[in-house]
Amino acid sequence: MSSGLKIAVLGAGNMGAALIGGILKTGVAQRERIWATVRSEERAAEVASRFSIRATAGCNPEAAREADLIVLAVKPATLPKVLKEIRDVLRDEQILLSLAAAVPIALIEKIAARRMPVFRAMPNIPVVVEEGATAVAANGCCSPEQRNLVLEIFRAVGVAVFVEEDLMHVVTALSGSGPAYVYMVIEALIAGGLKMGLSREISTRLAEQTVLGAAKQVRESMLHPAVLRDQVITPGGVTISAIHELEKHGLRSMLISAIETATHASVERTRALLAQFDGDGQD
Ligand SMILES: NC(=O)c1ccc[n+]([C@@H]2O[C@H](COP(=O)([O-])OP(=O)(O)OC[C@H]3O[C@@H](n4cnc5c(N)ncnc54)[C@H](OP(=O)(O)O)[C@@H]3O)[C@@H](O)[C@H]2O)c1
């Protein structure tokens, strides 16, 4: 992919900054061709010094006008305002890449008031340690080369896949919010170790590595987790007594229900956003 690509990252907060790190790592754009914008002067100075790129407080239209790829990394509630600011400088051949949770591509197209390539991505917070899980949806204007470019950027900060846009709600529930569930599991494992006499430090190291190692084994063995679980169980042993306890409390059922509930919550959030921004793009 050409390193002559110019990229604007509008809203270089947690996600925007992680993506800038990924962009620099892949080399899809050189640092002098990346322009990040934020709200405050303090954050602009921080981003400029961390990545040695141009970063400004405001200047969204100026940054967007120069870019081939415009990353929209502001909060969902700010997105319509930023899109309205830049829509007069947008060109059909530019690419919009939105990270905003719950904001449909159709709303972005409506406010941008043109048919242009639009990607909608749902990354998750482990992108900051280059272990993110990102799902991307695209509108009909995106070429295979543009799809590859977007995948390349997200793969620099973890795993990335394409999905149909209507699956973004379940993606949000599974991997978008998922780190929060796993933090709870790690927290509880640590507490269990503490309760039974391990030091805080040792309990923490063992719990975090157990989750990391189990996830890595699922990926590398390509075996179903139930098969791997079975391999750890000795008849009449310790593990099966713990698994019996987890089954009594419905661990698996609880997580399935959590994802179902969160999927419905995401649908509701999109509905509320659409109601709030009904009429956007008309003025
Ligand atoms: N965090 C997650 O786990 C996660 C997961 C999936 C998707 N997302 C999506 O990623 C997007 C960003 O989330 P985040 O967690 O990175 O939020 P964040 O850390 O609050 O970043 C938002 C950034 O936008 C900047 N900003 C605010 N108004 C602006 C404006 N008018 N023009 C330019 N920049 C402006 C802020 O600047 P200041 O710093 O100066 O205030 C801040 O740096 C959201 O749409 C969210 O839905 C986040």
C-alpha cells in the first residue's frame, strides 16, 4: 500500500491514538502525512509529541481536506457535528472510516450528503496493547483495495474481520464490551486466590497469565474450547469439582444471556441516536 497516503484522524483520544500507532507500524502512511485533531490544546501537544505528527485543537475541515483517508474517532454524540464541519470539503474519492459505536453507515452518508466509501469499525480497547479485536462493515462504494487498506491498519493492532453491518450489534456485545467481562473474570480469579491464601501479586500474575494462555491455546490449537476443557479434567480430580460448581451457577448461560442483552441494548442505542439526530443532513 502506498506510503504516500494522507490520513486525518479526527478525535485522537484512546482509540484514535491507538490507530495512529497502528498506522505508523504498518507504514501505510508516513508520520508527516498524518494530521490528528482533538478538542483541547493540551491533548494536541501530547499527541504531537508522542507520535511526532501534526496534531491540532480543531482544524477538522483543514485536516479532512488534505486527507485520502479520514478517520472519525470522536465520540458518537460528537460525530454529526464533526461531519457537518467537514462535509463541504469532502470528495468522492476520499475514504471515511468511522469508529463511532452505534452510528450506522446510513447516518454518516446522510450527513456527509454524498455517496463515497464509508467504513464503520468496532474495535475494542486492547488495541492499545496491539491485541484488539475489530469488526468492520463497508458500504457499496468501498473497493477491494480500500477494504485491504482498512484491514491492514486494524491488523497492526490486533485481529480484524469484515462483517455485514447488521451484525455490528452482536459484535459490540461480544468483542466491543467483551474486555469488561474478561476483566471481571480475572478480578474474580484473583479474589479466589486471595481468599485461599495467595499473595495479591502472585494471584494477579497467575490469573492474568491463565486467561492469556488459555486464549492463545484456543487460537493456536484450533480446537473447540470444550475439547480443551475436557483435556484438563482428570476423573475424580480437582478441576471437575470446580467445573461442577461453575455449572451450578450457570457460568456459560450467564455469558450467553449477557451477550444477548447487550446486543439488544446496542440496537436500542442506535434507535435512540437515530431519533436524536433525525433530520441531520437536511440543513
Ligand atoms: N473506547 C472503546 O473501548 C471503544 C470501542 C469501540 C469503539 N469506540 C469508539 O471510538 C470513538 C472514540 O472513543 P474513545 O474511547 O477513543 O474516546 P476519547 O478517548 O474520549 O476520544 C475522543 C477524542 O475526541 C476529541 N474531540 C472531541 N471533540 C472534538 C472535535 N470537535 N474535533 C476533534 N476532536 C474532538 C477529544 O479531544 P480532547 O482529548 O481534547 O477532549 C478526544 O481526544 C467513539 O466513537 C467510540 O464509540 C471506542
